[in-house]
Amino acid sequence: MANKNVPKATLQRYPVYLKALRKLANSGVERIMSKELSNVVSIEPTTIRRDFSFLGNLGKQGYGYDVNKLIEIFNQQLGLDFDEKIILVGAGNMGRALMKYNKWNHVVGEITCAFDISPDRQGVRFGIPVYDLKDLEEKIPQGCRIAILTANVDIQQTVDRMVAAGIVGIVDFTHEHFQVPKGVAIKTVDVVSSIQELVFETNSLKD
């Protein structure tokens, strides 16, 4: 059982460790010392050992840590599924950029397929199949819960279809107002507002 009194700063580092461990495991690394992990995450070995101590006796002196065991423990501690199948709805400029970047694998999951109404955007892009939006219900991966929305037409209708197909979390790039039923989470990404806030903060530093 994990220690419930884990400091906030330690909790904020756990996803960093898990991200690194997932990549190491994918590269075939089975065991790692705190000093070696330190070089990967740029966190002092003493801090790593202290952070890990809140989760129990995880390592052996001279042996290091079992990478897969650590991944399992961190998954339980964080309550996250790092193998999410993510869909992308809207394969325009923003959608293509996200597909090209698609580096969430071994971290939070990856975009497994995309949908768009435009035939010239369909096919395979950056190794990801892009289907006609009309085939959403047929092509959506089984168990898929998360969607990234970058479409710019028929937003509410599209959202309704996604929710009916099992989507319970939406990352929204549309800047359009739409409604979802209770139990569906929306995370809005507003780059313009973020830049405006940053400009305000940097101007405040001059005062």
C-alpha cells in the first residue's frame, strides 16, 4: 500500500519517472540504478531514492530497481492508463501537426486513427489511418475513451456522435461552444489565450 502522505513535490515527479521508465522498458532495459535514472530524468539520485521510498522498499543495494515492477507500482499510484487509444477528429493543419508529433506512446497512449470529412485528407498520414468521419462509429477502436477535437464544422453533432460511441474525455482545440452530458470531461486548449496571458505576465515583470 502506497504511503498516503507523499509530499506534493514528490507526486509531481512521479509522472516524470513513469514516462522515463516506460521508454526504458520499451528499449529493453530491465533494471536500473538510481544514478542511471538520474541521468535520464535530471533529478538527483538522493531525491529519486527518497521519492521511491514513499512507495515501499522497491530496490536492492547493488542491484537497482526492477523497471517493470516500478512501472506497475507507479501505474497503481497514479491511477492512470498509459496505453490509451486516442482518436483525432479533424485532420486539417492542426490535426496533421498533432499526428506528426504523435509521441505520446509509452507515456499516455497514442493517436491510433483520425477522422475527417474531406476526401483529400483521408488515407494514411504519418503512419496513422485517417477515415471518413461518416465511418466514426464503425472505425473507432474498441475501448477508446479519449478524443482530440480539431474539426471546424458540425461541432455539436460530431461531439454527440463521439459521446454515443464511448468517448468520455475530449481535448478541444475548436474554440467553439458545445455541450456534453454529465460524466464527459473537456480539456480546452487555447493557444491564443495562453500567449495573451504570457504577454501580460512578461509585461508585469517590467514594472
